Amino acid sequence: MQIILDQFKATVAKAYAQKTPLRIGGGGTKHFYGNAVPQTHVLLDTRPYHGIVAYEPTELVITARAGTQLADVQALLDRHGQMLAFEPPFFGESATLGGCIAAGLSGPRRAAAGAVRDFVLGVRLLSGKAEDLSFGGQVMKNVAGYDVSRLMAGAMGTLGLLLEISLKVLPKPPVELTLRMAMDQASAIEAMNRWAGRPLPISATCFTDGMLTIRLSGAESAVEAAHAKLGGEELDDGAAFWQSIREQTHDFFQSPQPLWRLAVKSVYAPMSLPGNALIEWQGGLRWLSCDDPEAVERIRKSAKEAGGHATLFRRNGLAAAAFHPLDDGMMRIHRALKEKFDPAGILNPGRLYPEF
Amino acid sequence: MSVHKLVNRLRAFLPVEAVLYEPEDLRPYECDGLSAYRQMPLVVALPRTEEQIVSILKLCYETQTPVVARGAGTGLSGGALPHAQGVLLSLGKMKQIIAIDPLARTARVQPGVRNLAISEAAKPYGLYYAPDPSSQIACSIGGNVAENSGGVHCLKYGLTVHNIMKLRVLTIAGALLEIGGESLDSAGFDLLALMTGSEGMLGIVTEVTVKLIPIPEKAQLVMAAFDDVQKAGNAVANVIGAGIIPAGMEMMDKITIHAVEEFLHAGYDLNAEAILLCESDGAAEEVADEIARIHAIMQQSGAINISTSQTEAERLSFWAGRKAAFPAAGRVSPDYYCMDGTIPRKHLADVLQGIEHLSRQYGLRCMNVFHAGDGNLHPLILYDANQPGELEKTEEFGGKILEMCIRAGGTITGEHGVGMEKINQMCTQFGTGELEMFHAVKAAFDPQGLLNPGKAVPTLHRCAELGAMHVHRGEEKFADLPRF
């Protein structure tokens, strides 16, 4: 692996010296996400730097190289009855761990268990000057130095080339049960929030087409007791349903229209926007399938009013910026940080924001 | 800038009682919870509104005056130690709970609100704020954000960084940043994570939106005594290996058990080398299951004595001893110094043995309390500040413990922060490149270095003078763990 690491360093060092931008790529499963970068930028393929570095189930920590297949990480954890609790979407079999962290996307369990960034304990990375740096560590609690590791989650590779990542892992719940009940959207939003405020083992929620689906996870006794309290009809293949939501293979996501991702305050009323909606995360995540090119500003404005932000998740032909614009103060801080981590602006420039 | 000029300019927008400069008024602010470090500030400012803080910061920015933020002053690493030429910005008057949204399960609070006050205010809705540092009756949420505070329940419920949603932050120039959001994520870099635990070095937090979670239906505790520390350590690994994430998992060593038992008579087994407290919470059915499994695991792990709390009063009495560890230390010794390292749990027995060896070498007693679930060790070094040289000896002993934590693959601070206290050990934990990057991150927010100068990140010059050896990525961390 040292040879590959040396190659990476040489590639980044050269790009830094010549100020020639790099495109960081792994399995290529999330190319659609974020702003497009020119194909003329030199590709740095992370996959050769792969493998599990350390895993001790009783320490609840796994450390793996960024090019490791996400499926391999998941399979190893699965054999030990553990999981990545943020339930990351793969969007394809070749997804890598590095891409999962860089994209910062979490799946159905997010509202109950936490996001990618919540589980990042440490990273090793190459800065835009090819410096080999390590932040955080392999322990649960660590406040030495600024939390640079979590900053990498969702940074789309613009702050560093991820080399190794340490993650907190959790035991898989012994039992999962999926329930379904018919409801209108407003009632579903209210119910998801009300239940989230009670000590119930709800690990995922999804509303679409007048139907609320919820997943219970935990000890058998707790799941049974919650089922009795909540009622609803048991769904036979619950696991397949949640996978179709996580991987966006569910019918809702098959629309050829642009797909918007709105992260909003969970209790916010049904949004009066054109298009069809699917709701997750106890009301906090709203997918919107909408082909009206005139609606871009309206969608952004509504998401902001709802306490959050809108991402153009799948462009499907719509020419607009992927991420919600930042105000001047925040943009200044973003550019200042980018300048520190990547002074020559060579790491995935433009992928997150056109300004850097 | 002279004191008088500064006081006059501050009084232009602050009431008379909000600007302190007489030595007797400054005295209460000369140290935080780490009283070994003391420094009088030039001036103390006590704003009540965000607008007043903006004015203070603009003035300090214009006049290049250092600013040190302070919450309740309970910090244990000297992070709120004043600057001799600076303004000590006390946020203690900003203690309003602005709003609680029970359905959205959030609370918007000012930075001076006490940690426990949030849970008390949320209680009528069946909700609470999860992180519970041991100082929770006094410590403020702003300080919790600055230190990324944990507590005894954080293996299951997370640290401050996992339990906050949004911050209003003022930069040193007085510009407002809204970081995070009412949604579960926000656009751009995760600045919420970067701000959490940044020890007042990047900005001043003026408002925090925290997450509230449902109060568990039931909590129950298993107390297990072991005749060997290694067995107790194995028991912790066995519980986690069985797929259980306990709500709390605390360990006390023999000297701690004796100190608290003499003080409280909590019924701890005095023959034990270590006591484990393992708590389960959740739905009643789930707790019953989990407690039975934990009991069985403790038995299989060789516990010599196991009790399970049968009532809430009994659960609290089991906890009382652990919670009284610090006052008990104060009772058996004139002074004590609380350390805060984190290690991979599997190295617990070795590290405890190493501490015992150091304890003999320095002739100072050391009690060990341990957040065993997440590997966070709190050695309490007992000393007498009135004995010449004893504090210095204690600090050296403490420094050795932290370096041992790094060699074991851990960190010099799990939850207390670096502050002034552990600044030298930062040179051991991080290399030049990482330290330079930390300075660069600070410069992105505070180019002139006016916020809490000299804390948290050592200058490269300091590290060079110390001649500290950076343990490079812990490459030999397991091989060269000291064996005494």
C-alpha cells in the first residue's frame, strides 16, 4: 500500500505545483451528486488504496482505507452482528467508503441513529499540498484539536484526499418490524413527530402516496410492545422496502424529472410546491420530484423558510446549482477554509460550490 | 489599550454594572475549574444581549484586544483562563431559555443556560437534553459547546456534537454566522462539528438550538464487583460484544471505592479491586431483557458480587458513590487534579498498572474513575498545594499519564479540552503538519488570533522548545506500551 500512497502523494504534489485540478473518484456511484466537474481534470482513482486497517468489534471501531468497497465493510460488520448505523446509500455495488464519507449521505436510520458525520472518529488525509495528516483517532471521545475529521463528511473531497477513515459502529438490532398505515400527509408529519417524542424504538419513517411506513428496531419485547401501542399492518418484506428507499429504487424515484432533496424542520407543514413528494426522517427530509424549471428559486426559498435547505439531488436535465447557496459570511469562511486545506484549489474544484 | 479607555468605551453601550475592572470584582474570574492556573483579566464584560456582544467584539477587533469567553467557569482545562491584556467575556447573564418546541423536540437557549436547566424545562413534555457532564447542575450550554462535553451516558446518547442542531456564532469582527439549521443537516461544510469543541478559539456562541429526546420509560442498574481490574475490563468488552450498548458503563478502582464508601456508605464491596456500574434504559420490556443479559455476562466474567437495583431509589444510591468520587477525593486529600485521557478499552489494565507505577514513582496517590463504555479515563491525582513543589510534581505525573494514553492509541483529552493544561501534550499527540493546520483553521475564522489566544493549540516554537516527541500515528502504539 505504501507504493500506492507514494503515487497519490506524487500526483497531488504535481497537481499542486502545476496548479492543475484533480477529480477524485472511487466507484463512480455518486457522480450524479453535486456539481459536475470537467472531464478534462485529471482523475485520481482512490480504489487502489483499499483494505481494512483495523477492526475490533468490542471496541466498536473500524478503520479502513478510503478505496475499500463499502460492501466489504458492511459484510465484515454483518458477520460480527454490527452495522454502519447511519445506513448509507450505496447507489451501486462499486461504492467505496471514501465516497460514502465525502458525499456525507445517510439513509433511513438517520433521524434515529445519526448521520455519517456523527460516526466519524478520525481520518487520515492528503491535503492539497500533499501533506499526510491525521485528525481525530480511534476512540469514542476525543477533543484534542479542532474536529477536522467530521468536517470531511459531506465536503465532497474539496478539503482533502481521504486515505483512511475510523468509524464508530453499532450492534445490529436483534429484531426489525415494518408497519404500514394509511394517512394523509399532514397527519403523517404530525404522527411521526409525536411518536419521536415518546420512548418508542422507531428506527425509520417514510410517507408517500397516502401511506405511512415505519420501522421498529430493538429487542423483540420492545418491538412487540411498540407494535401494540402503534397498531398498523405488518409489511412482509420490510427490509426490501427500506432498501428501495435507501437506494432510490422505489417507484417514487423512477420519475425522469429532476429530484430535489429538502432538509427541513421536521414539524413543518406539507410544503406547497409543485410535484410529487416522499417524506423521511420523521418529517425532516422531503424528496420532491418536480420538472418545473421555473420553480428552482421557489423551492430554495421554501426550504429556507422551512428552516433548512434544498439540494438538486438528481439533475435529470435541469441546469441549476446542486447545493443551496451560502450567505456572504458563510461563503467567506468556506473559502478561507478551502484556501488553508487546498491553497492551489486542485481538489475537486467546483464540485461543492462554483466559487471554490 | 489602557484599562480606563477600555472601560469607558465599553460603558458607551454596556450598563455600569456590566463592566468590572476593580481587582476585587475581577478576582472571581481569575480561574475556571482548574484553579492551579490563575490570571486576572484587564476587564470583565457581562453582556445580556447579542447586540451588546457584537459591540464588545467590534471594539476588541478595532483595538486588537484579546477576548476570552467564559460560561459557568466549571471547565477543567483552564480554557477560560483570562488574558492579562484582554476582556473576559462572561456569558453568564445570557441565561434565557428562548423557546421549547415539544413536537419538533428542540430547545433554543442562550449560551449561559445551565445544562440541567434545559432538561428541567423540557421535563413537562417528557423530554430531556441527553449529554450530562458531571458538572451539569452548574455548567452552561455555551461551555458544553466549546468543550464538546460528554457525560456518563454518551456511549449511547452521544456528545454535545451529536445533540445540537444550530448555533448563532459571532466572529471576532462581530459578524453573525448561522451554523447548522432546524433541519438535520445544512448546506456546505459541517461547521457545526468544527465549532463544537473549538474552545472559544473560533467564535462566540450567542444561541444554541439543542435536540431533546424522550425520557426513557425505565432505567435500571447492575453493580458488579471484581477482584481483578482485567476481569472488569473484560466484562465491559463482553457486554458490548454481546450487542448491548449500555446507557451508562462506569468503573471505579479500589482506592476510589474505599474513598467513596467511607464518605457515603453506598454499600460498595470493599474487597473489590474494581466496581462496574452498568445501566440499561428504554422501554420497560427492553430493560428487563437487557438487565438479565448484563447480569449473566457479569457472572460469566467472574464478578465476585452482583446487585441489581430494584427501585429507583436504589439505582440512585448505586450511582451516588460514582457521582461523589470528586468530593470524596476532596475529603481524603487537600487537593486533587483531575486528568482526562481516552484509550482503547482493551488497554485498560495495562494503563492502570502504568498509572500505579507512576503513582509510586512520584509518591502521590491516584484514584481512577473511568467512563468504561467509551474508554474515557479520569485519574484523580491527590496532592497538597501547600507542599512546595507538589503541584509541579502532580502536573508532571499527569503529563506522563496523558503520554501513556497516546502510546496506547488514545488521546490526551476525551471531554475536558486542551485549554492551557494539556497544551504541551498536544505536541506529543500531533505532528507539525496537523498543528499547522489547526492554526490555519483558526486563522480562517480569526486571522489576528484575538479569541482565547495561547490556548488549545501550541505554537510550533513551543513544541520545539519542549523537545516533545510526536508519536507518529501511533505506529508502534501497541508494541511500545509501557509494561511495568
